[in-house]
Amino acid sequence: MEGMPKVQKQIARYILENPFKVVRMPITQLSMESGAKSDSSVVRFYRTIGFSGFYDFKVVLATELAGKSFYHIYNGEDVKINDGIETIKQKIFLGAMKTLQENLEILNYEVLTEALDLIEKANRLIFLGFASSAAIALDAYFKFSRLGLNCHFSTDPHINAVILAESHKEDVIFGISYSGESKDVVIPARRAKPVAKVIALTGFPDSSLGKIADICITTVSKEMNYRTDAMVSRIVQLAVVDILYTSLAVRKGSQGLDKLRISRQSLSYLKY
């Protein structure tokens, strides 16, 4: 720190005092909360200490904080290297339950209603999600397709680019990224605006995805997931998809029930 300019010292001091918060922050949040006030100051900081990217810096910071912990779930319930399967079962389940309870209390009713209104009126509903978030996007694609909506989902960014090459007024893009910094989600969604509307499902409203969203559904998860993929946060995101899907089915009334009956019948020949 001694050889750093004033602003970089300020950033360094903030990180040393708040390391557990920093590993869950997008770059913009760190720049604001540390008082640097610009992303470029944070970029100069992590380059000064030898990192090529902010994510690389956070991975190393999280690993150092984790020590011998394999995975941090919730309030210190770390999965340790020598834990047995029974202990891991307890920690994973308890962490998931605590996280679901916290999100139950903070999820905004008005935001969910606004997202539901957009989905109901959508001419095309395009789901974007990759890696861990791809499973959530695929689940949402399947569920809303069952209700008769015109849905699209692909894990190929090139196919998504073609689908969004010509956006229409009633297109709705549903972008899923817990960090909110996945380029494959943010870039096509940004290019489709302002014609298309964007719903974001993310953990960080100040992230790149959160900033371009017309409606931002924010979930929280205290897992530290730089050694492993996000786990508990995915459960919360699945619950949000289920809330929107079920609410739309209820809103459609008998028409919604008919759609579900037809879709279930269409799958009957695939069951023994």
C-alpha cells in the first residue's frame, strides 16, 4: 500500500477491512463503496498488484479467505475437506433452507408483479443463461412453453444473436446471471434494447445486467462460490421461476389449466 496513489490506498484499505463483502461485489459496487467513484480506479488497482481482471482478483481473494474450507454456504457453515457425506448433507440442506427463508422475506412483491405483467404480454420470451444459470433458463423455458408462450432458449451465443438480430416491440428477454457480469447474457440483452424489454434475475442490482434491466429481480445468497459453481443461489433462482410460472398459470385460470393438461397429455406416450 505504501507505494500506491491515494485512491488505490483507499481501495486497498476498504478490501482489507471488508474482504468477505468484496468477494461478492461487482466492480461498480466496490468503486462506489470504497470511495474510488470510478471503475477505472479499481482496474488500475488490481493491475498494480498483478491481476489481469477483477474476477481473477476475487478468485484469489476468496481462496485465501476460505483457507481449508471447500465451500462456504451460510454464516460460517463451511464444507471442509475432511467432512463426511452426512455432515455435508446437513450443511447443504440447512444453508439452502436459511437462504430460502431470507429471500422469502426480501423478495419484492411489486417487482415480481411487474415481471409477471411483462411475461404475460410478451410476443416472444427469450431466456438467456449460461453455465450454472443455463439450468435455470432451461427450466424456465420448459415451464413457460407448457403455458403456450412463444419461448426461446439456447446455450449457443451465436443462435441467441440470430434470434435477437431483429428485436420486436413485444419481445421480453429474461436474463439470468447471479453475478450479473456474464457477457453472453449482458451483450445481446443490451443490443436488443430499447425495443425489447429486459428482466434480470441476479444477485446484484448494480451489476452490468442489473443496470440495463427494465425489471431487476434480486436474490441474495451468502455462499462463497469461487472454488465451485453456485449451488444455493440456484435453488433460490429456481424458486423465483416457479413463483412466476405458477402465478401466470393461476392468472390464466381455466385457460392455463387447459394448456397444462394438453402439455401433460402430449408427454404421456413417453411414460411407461
